[in-house]
Amino acid sequence: MEPGDIERLIKERKAKPDKSIYEHSLSAMNIARELLKRIPHDAGLDECLLGHVFLHDIGKVDDRFQERLEGNRKKAPPHAYLGLELASRLIDCPEPYRTLALTSILTHHSDLHPMLYSEEINRGESLIINGIAVSNPAETAKHVRNRLATGRLAREHGFAGPEGKVRFRALYTLFNGLLRVSDWLESAGLGADFYHLNSGAVVRGAVLNYLSSKGFSPRDYQLAVTGKGSGYFRLPTGDGKTETSLLVTSDDASKVIYSLPTITTTEAMRKRFESIFGPDIVSFSHGMLFLSLYYSGKLDEKLIHRYAMKPIFVSTVDQVLLAFLGYPRFPVREFALRGAHWIIDEIHAYTPFTLSLILDGIEYALKYLGTKVTVMSATLPAPLAEELGRRGLKELLPDKGVASRYRSRKRVKIGIGQGSLFDAVDEIARERGKVLVVANTVGRARRVYEEIKAKRDDVYLFHSRFINRDKREKMELVEKIKSGILVATQVVEVSLDIDYDVMYTEVAPVDALIQRFGRVNRRGLKRGIAYIFEPEGNKKHLPYDRDAFEETLNLLGELEGVENELELLRLNDRFYTAIWGKYERELKKRFLWKSRDGLGRITKWSRGEKLLSTRDTFMSLPAVPRPFLEKAIDYASRWEEMGHEKRLDATVYVIEHTLNVPIWTLKENLHDNDDLREHFGVFGVELDYSKETGLMEEL
């Protein structure tokens, strides 16, 4: 088949019911051209990059694809495979870019893995035009797949060793990410301006307008960092860290990627960003994305949100880290970071392993994706600040410049309580105004709540062991409480804009305590009070690391004498210096750079999500409690016979009535149902449930 014949075919045959292959391909290529203008890359690759985008759907000329498009056939062989040999005749790039381009075409719907399209290859599936086999892509597909999957292509072209593998991976994700994003945008009738910012100045302008609408002018330190692009800083709680980080955005930023530790904080920040930038340019993602989109009537936008397809993206940090762990569609996730401003909030909130992934990811993004990175926290410890410097970030706000802001903050007077939190129940019940009580475990939070609730009515409970439906309602309630007592766990520590008069809390690591103090007298309008109590029992340190907990106990006396937040910060630095050895041991492993499952991996790895949820933390699994189990199992057993609407109803019901249960609790109360696991990925837990107090675990 000559090039002229191919051109005629792609103009005659359809890619979509209303669009020829040529029209779709040309439009996708033009979108790719605009995307490339906004991201750092080797411009010498443009011809190859754009050419492979134009040729990505050439396999759709096959008779069977056309028949399926017309409704005359249910299935057709994958067009990404069928067109590969034809594309290989037309792509004229030097190696290794030619093979990268062909592999990108082969994988623009399915991620690379060693057995990709093995069935089609083994049966010698050919491209058929007018009933005649005109091209057999089997050998081409096998050749390019194997050369990339085995690392042979990389080695042949000088990409040797761990560093070489990482450089080669970045090239592959450039090709494949560009192709997939361009294809998706064109298919949705969208352009590059839907995906990228025109300029980072848009972000800064929106933030300044937002501040003005609230009656604020930018502060000196905010003006000092405006447009700087990358770095780290710490600012006291309530000093506008979020707005400051957004003002750091440089003109050449292609997107803003904003990462947070929890679903709760991501949802709160998403709403805030929508008020700053407008919902049209904000996308978001986290583990409960399906439910969030369902409630807002936007399930059809799932891909747009999950893969950061709008200029502003806010998500839990795992949604970004999955890009570095070979998770399905990882080239799309990684493409979003190219030229973007990646802001990492609450950097102190992560375990040593997760922090090591974040730091490795920062280093990779800075070096190979042209990403600008800003890291911030009210309690950024000195050892971590030094490590950020080693990874390539500079200090945006010198310590001397912000010290006065911390020194001037005298929002909370700290007292050490006698006995445990339970010994203070009567005292707590007598308090007036807004009172926050923080226990370290769900069980103790429930016990304290029940004891206080027996003494007065305006008491509320918030922790992680509520089903998703109730957790959403609880979150809304927490934000609206005007007076009364909120009993909670660590869920209130980070990025929530809540303000209480008095706090009673159990001992937690120093940085966690400082975050809790930040929920008291947040506006600095009066003098707040925080009382700290030591938990009881042999395992009183849980859920925290024993060494971190005991180091905090050693510092309790000094906490009581703290006069201002600068002294708190210095105490936090001492705390981290004492425990930094555990972090340092994890950081030295450089998991993403050295592990076979890290950045050197070019094939998909579905276990990345499990790694993030189980490593270095208390493993929990999704489960449906006893009161909702019968209906959930009934839905699962009838799944195959249900239509689309019924399946949607079933999915929503199960997700709404699911919660995360610690593995040891689940083992003791497991109701394992094959249908429930297969269709919804959840277990059953034989424990009762209360809308008021959550999962009824034994106390």
C-alpha cells in the first residue's frame, strides 16, 4: 500500500461517526502542537512527536472497525495494534525515537506490559481493507513492545544504569502522554486551552482578586515570592499559606497541581479553588472521586478530573505519586506535571516512606519534567528543609523574615492536664463557647464522646470510621458548628479552616500537636487555651511511632512554658532532629530511583496504589458494615443481570455504605463474599453501625 492510498483511505474512512480519520488525526496533531508550546521539551523532537500523533488512529481504516462504527459488528480487533505496521512505514525519525513513537501508538489505549496484544500477535491478526489483508502488524508490534519492555532499546542507545532508565522513561511518557491527552481532548471537542493555562499570571491575578474581594491586600512576604516559581517556605497557620503558594506561580507554568494529605482536605480545598478560579478551570481527584462526581451530577467528567485535564488540579498526593509508580495510565498522570507548578501542602503530615516518595518525585519532576515545585507547612522542620535544599529547592522566605510573624503569634496558652482525657470529662462538659476534644484513636474518641454526651446535648463526633455517606454529612456539620463540643481524631489536624476557643487533646508528636493548636483561636482575636493529656495503657503511643511519641513526652514540660509560636517552631525543630534518623534511613533508600518498581519502570504496575496505602502505616481495607451488608450482597449477586442504571444505583449504594476498617478488626469480623469483592472490591464486616458514633467496634 502506497502513501497515497493510505491518505485516501484515512480521508474516506471514519474515526468517529461524524468525523473522518484524517480530520480527527489532523485536529489531534494541532492540539498536540499547542500543548508542546506550553511544556519544556527538546524542540528537535517536535516533528516525530507530532507525526506519531497524526498516525495514531491509522488502524481504524480496518474493515471491522468501520463495521463496528456503523453498528454492524459488536467487536473489532484493537486499532492501536492493527495500524502499527502501516505507521512504521511512515514514521521517519532517528532511533530510539522512532521505536518510542511506534510503542506510544501501540499503547495509546492500553499500557505497556510484556504480554500486550499477545493474542493478536500469536494468531497473526492482520489489517483488512475491502476484505483483503494488506498489512500484518504482528512482528512490528512484538518487536517494539519487547524492545521497550525488556529495556533493550534503552541500553542500545546509551540509557544505561538507574539514571539512564529514568531518562528513557521520561522520553516515553512525553510521547505517550502527549498522544493520549491530545486524542482525549480532540475526541471530547476540546482544545489545548482547556488543558493548560495561557500563563501563570492568570493564577496570580485570580488570587489577588480573591484577596481583594475579602478585603485584603497582599502582604509583604507574598509580594516577595510572587512569580518565583519554585522553593519552600513556612508560615504560621492563618497567614495565607495557600494564597502565598499560588502567588509563587511563574508566568511559564503550564498548570497548577496542588497536593494535600487527605480526601477531606482535598474536598475543602477544591471548593475554595472553585471560588478563587471558577469551577470551569478546576479539576480534582481522590479516592472517593466517583461519589463526589455522582453527588454533583458530573459522573461523565470522571476522566477530566482523574487525569488533571483542567488548568488547576487539586488532589490527594497519592494521585500524583501514582504517576511515578507505573500505575495504569501513568504517562497521562505524568504529562500533567510537565511544566506545571506542583504545590505540596502540609509536607510534615507524611510517614517516612511516603515522604521519601514525595522527595524522590520532586527531584524527578524538577530534573526531567520541567516542573516548578513549591513545598510549604506551618511546621516545616529544619532537617526536612535541609533535605528539600539537597533535592533542588531554595528557601523562598528566609527564616529571619518570618520569625517575627511566629514570635508575634500568642494565640494559645498550653497547659498539661492531670490524668487522662477521661478524667477531664466533667471539666469539658462545663466549658462554654466552641470546644475541641482530640483523641488519638477512634475508640477513645467514641468513649469520650459518649461520656460527655451523657452530660449535655450539643456534642458532636467526627472520625474516620463513618461510612462515606455519613462522613460527608459530618464534614459539612464540622464546618458549620457555631458552639458546642466537637470530639474528633487526627482528621481535624490539617488544612481545615475551623476555629475553636478551647482544646483538650491527647499527647501526639510535637508537629501534630502544633497543627491541633492551629485549630484554636485561629484568627488571633483572643487568647485560646489547649490542655494536653497523656493517654493510658501499654500501647498509648498508637497510632504513632513509639520513639516520636516518647520524645514528645520528654518535651511536654517545655511545651507548657511556650510563650509564642516561634518557640513552638524551635521546639518542633529539636523534636525532628531527635527522630530524624528514622526518616533519614528511609530517604537514603531512594525507592523511586533505585527500586525496580520505581521510576526506572516503563511497564504498568497495578500494585502502586496498594503500596501507598499499606506501607509504613496501619493497613485498612474497605468494608460494608452489617446493617447494610445484605442489600450490598444482593446487588453484587444480581450484577450480571442488571442494566446500566441499576448498576449505577448499586455502585452508589455500596460506595456510600463503605468505610475503611483496620486489618486486625476486619480479620476478627470478616464476612467475605466473592460477588461483593469481584464487583465492588470491598469486604463485609460483621459489626453494627451507628450514624451517631460510627462503626461499633469493641472499646
